[in-house]
Amino acid sequence: MSFGKIYSYANNPRTTALLAVAKDNNLDVEFVNEDITKGVSENYKKINPLGKVPTFVSANGQFILSECIAIAIYFAAQNEKTTLLGQTKEDYATILKWLSYANSEILPALGGWFRPLIGRDQYNKKNVDAAAEKTLKAVSVLESHLLNNTFLVGERLTLADYFAAGIISRGFEFVFDKEFRASHPNTTRWFELIRSQKNYAASADHFELRDEAIKYTPPKKEPKPAAPKKEAAPKPAKKEAEEEEEKPVEALRPKHPLEALGRSTLVLDDWKRKYSNEDTRSGALPWFWEHYKPEEYSLWKVDFKYNDELTLTFMSSNLIGGFFARLEASRKYLFGSMSVYGVNNDSIITGVFMARGQEAAPAFDVAPDWESYSFTKLDPTKTEDKAFVEDQWAWDKPIVVDGKTYDWADGKIFK
């Protein structure tokens, strides 16, 4: 008999324990792949308005539960005789402690370490090194505890072990190399023990432990095609040379595709100076709407596609900075602002750009990671679109997404 469905994506570290517990308790749980890294479907937003995973939906559809810790406890509690939740109230409280510790202390730091190395986030050596240091500090707590303990709580396997092993597995998969394992023998021994458990092994992909941590590899630049060699032409006679000089010189090909649009009547630098030197609401925005030329420039709402994967807000701000740096080739044709809204581990990135022309691609595809963002054209004749532009450029109001309010945390201007 079906117990329900769990919505997540393959190898989500927050989902492994849920599947293992379901197997332990003989719960018939259907796994529904919801790969939010490729966008959140409208149907899924009806189940989870924030578009995050995992989410559990009961077989009758009447009970919907989000948040991985809540789902884990709910699954474990289905068996009244389970030992996964400990034997005493103290055991249960300690299990909750380790669930929270793994989810809030280990995973965000670990993600900041390995994700940039595998190309999932913008690479910044300083940030990666800081995340690695923070991860090692968090794991040292595990290492000390496991010196005299086989399991995290009590003398047998509990939900804490399943959950923490699922969280820390990404470390062993990508960055916990031979040197790390030698200096953390207790954590390594414990992880190998947990992942060898039948139901855990059936719920997680197996991988070989690394001798060396994965290293960052900068994206390769595509080589420019070599120009065909021209055969040397014979020297023309003087008269032929004079005739040749009378022929019009072939127009140079534009260096940027937007150069083909010619010079606009709205001088972008004038707007950038106005924005920089005057109060946004009372001075800059009235000037902008007076001089804005919709036939020459378009307005775009720009959203980061993978908000569910954001961790610390300062790292999200750095992500914006990296995107802006890679837009440099289009600086003459763009003005915009992007902001981080929310708090650590619960934030979004959004903003508004003004771009030369009526299409987004010619201005934005100079950045290799531009496809990590979605672009929605705005119509300033609509009150809501105009207000969104003003709010994004003024930085003085929160944003509401799917009924949830996010306060402004940080932002950057591209000008």
C-alpha cells in the first residue's frame, strides 16, 4: 500500500536519509524526480510554493510536509517500535541536535567548498578557502565525538547517523581526500560503517573515496577560428593602384552585435551619472522615466534559477559580482541592479536590467553563466512592472515571492 510520494532530485544529500528510513520501516514511498536545478515546474509550486525540495505528499494527497528534518522524523515515527528515534527522551533530543547540526552547520559550509569546484557556483578562491576552513571546524566536532562513540547517539544506529551521513557524503565524494581521512579516522570509520548499512546503501549512489580532492578547472575559452591565409597579390600598376584607391573601403564588421543598432538618442552615461549622483526615488527615477526610450532600450527582470542552492548571503552577493564581471563586454549597452533578498540559507537573487535593443541574448550572452538566469521582459506601461523596476533600483523595499516576504540583504549596480 502506497504511503506517499517524496519529491526531490537524485543524490540530494537532504533526501538520502528519508529514503533509507522509509526502507527501514517498510514504507512504500514513490520517488518523484523534481530537478529544481533545471527550473521549478508550476505543478510543483502548487505543492511547495517556495519550490524547494524535498517535499512529502501522502497517498491520499491530504497531507503535505516540507523541510527535510520534519519529513525524516515523520517517516521514522511510523514504526512505534523503531529505535531510530532513540530509547529515551534524552536520546531523542540528542538526535534532533545532530540533525540540526548537520543541516545548518556542516552542509552550508561544505556546499561553499565543493560546489564552486565542480562548477555549480561561481569560483572565488578566498570564499572556497573560507568554506573549507569552516567545514573542517564543523567536522572536528564529529571527529571528537566519534573518538569514543561508534554511533552519534547511544549504542546503535539512529536517524542521526542516516541523516548526518547523507549530508557529509558530498565531502567524501569531492573533497575529503586521503590526507583528510588520515587526519579524521573516526569520522571516516563512522561514515564507512553507515554507508555500508543495507538500506542506506540502497538509497545512495556508491562512489570510490578520492586520493586527491577535486580541483577547480577554469572554463576553457573556445579558440577563435584561424583566418584563411591570403595569397600575395601581384603588385598592381600605378594606374590600377589609383583606381583601387577610388573604391570605397569595406565597412568594418561591428565588434559587438549591438553596435549594429547604431547610436541611441538616450545617452546611457547621462543616466548612469544621474543615478549615481541623485537620490534614487526623488531625483534619478523621475529623470529616467522622462528620458527612457522604449524603442531603443528594453527592461528585463533577471532571476537566478537556482535559489534553492544558495547558502550564505555574502556568497550570493559574490555570485552577482562574478556575473557582473563577465558582462564587461556589454557595459556600453547595459545598466542594472541585482540584489540578494532574505537570510542565510533562505534567500533569492533577482534584479532589473535595461538593455540596448529588444532582445536579452545579444547583451547578456557575453557572460558564460548567463543561462543560469531567466530573463522576463517588463512593460513599463504596466503599473506593477514599473513599480518593480523602481523598487529594484531603489533598494528600499522587501520583495514578495510566492506569498513570502524577503527583506533586502545586499545588492550590486552594473553601470
